[in-house]
Amino acid sequence: MAVILVVLGAAVLHATWNAMAHGAPDRVAGLALMELAAGVIGLVAVLVMGLPPAGTWWYIIASALLHLAYLGGLLASYQLGQFSQMYPLARGTSPWVVAVVSIAVLHQHLAVLELAGVLLVSAGLIALVFIGRPGRGQVPALFAAIGTGLMIASYTVVDGLAVHKMPVATYMGWVFMLQGFAFPVAVLWWRGRRAFDLPRASILSGLGGGVVSMAAYGLVLWAQTRGTLATIAALRETSIIFGAIIGAIFFNERFGPKRAAAATVVVAGIVLITAG
């Protein structure tokens, strides 16, 4: 039960920082500031924890690269589509992909109720997107969100393997230091010296979002040392429910009874995962 509560708490934090990224006046600069804050925290962790064990560097490099690809996809999704549609699709793609990989490749065992719960969570999350009947003009946004979801599934699997090879703080520190500095440098190279010419409030919001994202990620990594990848991935993506609520309240994006029904399906999936 403690793992479930921790992952649900991480889901709230995750939806919060994604909403902050989507609501930033300059989403590119806002996301870069979030990554910068995460990179600084990662650097501190690296200085305290030191080098990772021999033979584990590939986990760190792979996760950092996948996270950078994920950030690019996330940014494209938010530029092209609505938060309350793109966020659920990106996050909803991940759990069932992780479930397939964890069962077929990693040979992790899932109880029948847990598997049913994962499938229900995924179905409910994806339904949150297509209830809105996205038109042909939204196809690029949908592809960006699905690609983002595949990146999430990929780094989730890598992370789930890595946390059993080294301390969570060591792994998290190196991954976030690498990606956290690489992304802002890329933005600076792309947009020039005025890339971060933002109001003070936007800068503070971006840096604060980075701290929130680190907290959410750290909680999930801790949970992955104590549970199966598929169930944790499914529970983490309940952040979509919180994201849909945030979209309705702060971005005036319609929630409605159909999306409420889809959210209920997600909750039912969580209950099955808990029972399993």
C-alpha cells in the first residue's frame, strides 16, 4: 500500500509540473529552465554519491538520451495540441507498452487482477483523448504524443533495470545532470543569448517546476525498487486524471461526463492493481 500511495503522490506532482510547462508563456524556455534546475540538483547528487558501479554507464546514458527525446516530443505535443488531450495520450501509451515488455522480455510475473488493472488504466487513459474526437488537423499532435509515450515506456524499462544495479540517488543524479544541462545548452545554441529573456515570475516558475519534476521522478524510482514495472507504470500514469482536472480548471479545457466516465475506468483499474 505504501508503494501505491507514493506513486499516486508522484502522479500528482507529475501532472503539476507538466501543467506548469504547458502554461508557460514561452514553453521552450520554461521547459529548459525546469531541466536546468533538475541538472543542478543532479550535480549535487553526483558530488555526494560519486561514480556509478562499473558496467552501469549504459543505463545512465540510455536513460538521459531517451529523456531528451521525450522532452522534444513533449514540447512538440504541447505546441500542437491541447494539454487535456496530449498529456493523456502520451502517458496512456506507456503502461501497456511497459506491460508487454516486462512480461515478454523481462519475464516479470503479473497476477491476473494486476494485468487486468493495467489494461483498464491504459484503456481509460487513452479514452480520455479520443472522447474529444480529434480532427484530421490534429494528426501531427497525436503522432507527437504517441511518440512521446513510446519514449516514456523506453526510459521506464531502462530505469526499472537500473535501480536494481545502483543506488537510486546515484542513478537519478547522473541522469538528471546529463539531460538537465544538455537541454538548456541546446536551447541556448538554437535561440541565442536572448533564449531566457523572461519575466522574473516565469523564471522562478520554470525553476520551481524542475524541482517538482525531480521529486516526482525520485518517488517513482524508489517505487520501482519495490514493485513490478507494469503496475508502477500504470499507477504513475493516473497523473492523467489530475492533468485533465488541471486542464479544465486552469486552461478552460472541457472535461465533461464522458471524460469523467473514462476517469472512472482508470480508478477501477487502480482498484484491481491494488487487489492483485
